[in-house]
Amino acid sequence: MRKPSILVVILAALAALSGLLAPATIAQTSIIRGDQFVFGTGTVTSSRRILTGTSSPEGAVTAPVGTIYIRTDGGAGTSVYFKESGTGNTGWVAGGSASSSAPIGATYITQTADGSLTAEQALSALATGYMKVTTGTGVVSSQATPIPTADGGTGQNSTATFPTSGVVATDVNTLTFTNKTLSAEGTGNVVTTVEKELIRAARCDNATASSPEWSFPTTNPAVPACVTGTNVQKGVLDFADGANSLSAQTLTFLPTDWTGAIDVRLFWFTAAITGNVVWQVATICVADAETGDPAFNTASTVTDTAKGTTLQFNEASITGVTATGCAAGEVLHLKVFRDPAHASDTLANTARLVAVELTTRRAQ
């Protein structure tokens, strides 16, 4: 038989080589081609791949979104890149972390807040053969499974840590609860609530005023009075202008689960249309086996200006009244007074107190 010429052999070899160099069409889920791991369908160059190489791929390697580039000369934070945008050679974002103990070429994703790890990041990381995920604050659940290698063996473990369903990740979020049961008595649960108590200044029986909720000192007391309007009859405590400090006292219980600050709002009015009133509120608490006649704490003060229209209501608030020595479950003594001789008290008229609102917090 006649042997083929050398030229024919060379041409046949070139034809076969050109077939190898042509873009392959991927019929299966994934293939390994040279130093590339390709998955998906379509040609090798158009499919998502896992590539290796030196230097950053940004501006140098063309690939579709979802491609992973492992940089063999990378370092902490620059060993793995993800193609996150575009179809050209830009859009590469470095993954990894400077604090990672994973080897170069492994995928290390830092989850900066619960729930921030995307499905695409997780799948891309698992495809590299190694996945290490750290979480932010919050309750999390963990799952670790080995990744099989191409020869049927077991590769490195992938550990993914994700938040459990329904976890509130951070206290800075505004969340709306619908049809939820919040158990303040559940183990480990603490629900802080606000409790408000309205203390009336006085009451009126016809034109006779009484003040059952307040006690008065033997000298310079505030004076209960009735105010009769066309429609409304109400009792008040009058704090007249003059040289002396007038006061009234009441008491209540701090809840046994009391916590946090005590706030006070005072509702008052005056016939004057100018001038300031300096309201002062002092507290002291008494516990079991303590003296029943303690000295008050230093008073907390608020200056409030009369309205420009006579007899209009004023609201004066003090946030965080001084409550040194007070504890949950104790008796709280509350003293309200006006010192007309105070330098900032310029109201040349009677200040009429209608009610006091006391705000406390409870940790249930």
C-alpha cells in the first residue's frame, strides 16, 4: 500500500489541532479544561468559569458575570476575584479578607451583617472547593459539608454560617411585628416598657377644693383651688408669686421591675401673658428598714414661659429627674415646688398646676 506523504500527515494534524482550539460547546453541567473549571451551557468563553492566573484580572481578563478568578500570586484580600458586572474585562471585585487563615486560592467571604451573603456568592465560593464564612451579630446556624472532587474523593470542607429564619439581626432596624406573641416572662427575654401615671393637682366639690393625692408642709404650702369656667370645673394647686418657695408632696411606688430614668411633665396655666416660671421637682426613695424621713435629692429644674394668651395651658417637661438612691420596689417621694425668688422666675402672677405626669420604665 502506498504511504501518505509527509505533507498530508501535517495537514491532517493541523486540522485536528484547529478543532481543539475552536471554542467548545458545553453539553454537560461542568467540565475541566486546562486550568479552567467551566460550568453552565454554551461555549467555554461565554460560560461562567473558574480561572487561575497571576496579577489582578481587572482590565485584563474578559469574562461574563459570575466568573471566579483565582490569583496564584495574590495575598490576603487579593487571592480571589468575582466578576460582578459587565461583559468585558472590568467589573472584577476582590474577595477574601486580610484576617483569613485560608490558603491562597481559597474563597473567604466575610459576612458583614446577618443575611448579607448572596446566593451567587455562596455558589461561587463552593465551586472553588473551599468556603469560609464569618457572620455579624445575631443568632446563627451552621452547616458543614465536604465538597467531592472530580475523581470521586472528598475535598476541603465548606462551612457556611447563616442566620436562622426570622432572626432580628440588629437593633438599628425598624421592624413591624404582625400576629406575634412577645413573652416578657420567657427565659432570656427582656421587654422594656414605659408606664405613665397621672397625678391630679386637686379636685372640686362644687366650689370647695381638696387635694387628696398631695400633702402639704406646715409653712409655705401650695394652695388647692377651684377654677370654674363656662364649661369645665377643675381643681388646681396655686403657686403664688411672692418671697417664699411654695411646695406640695406626693408619693407612689416604683415597680419591682423598674429600670432607667424617671421623667416628669407638669401641666399649668396663668392669667399673665409674659414672664417665666421655674418649676422644681425633687425625689427621694425609701426601702424596707430605711428611715421614713429622708432628705430629698437635689431638685431638677425647668423654666417655662407663659403663653401669649391668658389662661392657656402650658406643658413643662423634665427628662431624667435626679433619682439618686432609688431602686426598684421602693417608695418614691415626689416634691414639686416653685421658688418665686429664683433669678429666672419672672412671672408676676400665680402659676396654677393642673396635673403631673410621671413616666417610669419597666424591664419585664
